[in-house]
Amino acid sequence: MDYKILGWLNVIILGVLITPFIMVRLNKYVFKTKNKNYLEITKKFRKIHKPLGIALVGSSIYHGYLALGAIRLHTGTVLFAAIAFTVIIGGVYYRKKKKNSFYTHKIMAVVVIVLLLIHLFYPYAFSKLL
């Protein structure tokens, strides 16, 4: 598989992963609906959230390996580390149900999105700095 296709697939997966958060916030602040269809769709996205997060870890490391041929310092490597940490923190929340871990999970999701934007628009930022 081409690393570019896999990279864009990872972007789509990340979009699906943040969809439940966006849907809940839209409902809370904009729609304020109790429509069963809307709530069911949100529930379905939540159901696939955990397996997709794990899949994103695997596919992102494979994407990096296909693109670079090895694991080395790159914006993608930092992005992968943030994704992996986000998944780990999400797993901790799933097991322990502590609010701090859920808050950290959400903050890390924002960090992942910022790092994704850096990776997409300036992938060799580290080589310019070092």
C-alpha cells in the first residue's frame, strides 16, 4: 500500500475518532436536541472509538515505516508518540474511570490534531531545526 493513501486513511480515521466529541458539543451548545436518531448516531461513533484508536496506532506506525523506511525523528514520529499516549490514556480512563485521565485524553486529542496539522503542512520541520 502506498504511504500517501495510508496517511490520508489515518486522517479519516482521526476524523471519525473525534466525531463523538464534536457531536456531543454541537448538541450541548447548538442543537440541544433529544432526537433519538442523533443520539443513536453518537452512540455508534462511541462504540467504534476504542477499536479505531487502536487501529490508528498500528496504521500510523506502518505509514511512517512505509514513508521513511525506518523509524527516525520526524514530525510524524512525534505525532505517533502523541497518538499512542492518547490511546494509552484513553485505556486508563476506560479501566479506572478517573476524570483526570479523561481530561488528559481530551487535551491530548487536541495536541494530536495540532501535531497532525504540523505534520501535514511542514513535515520536515525537525530537519530544519537540527
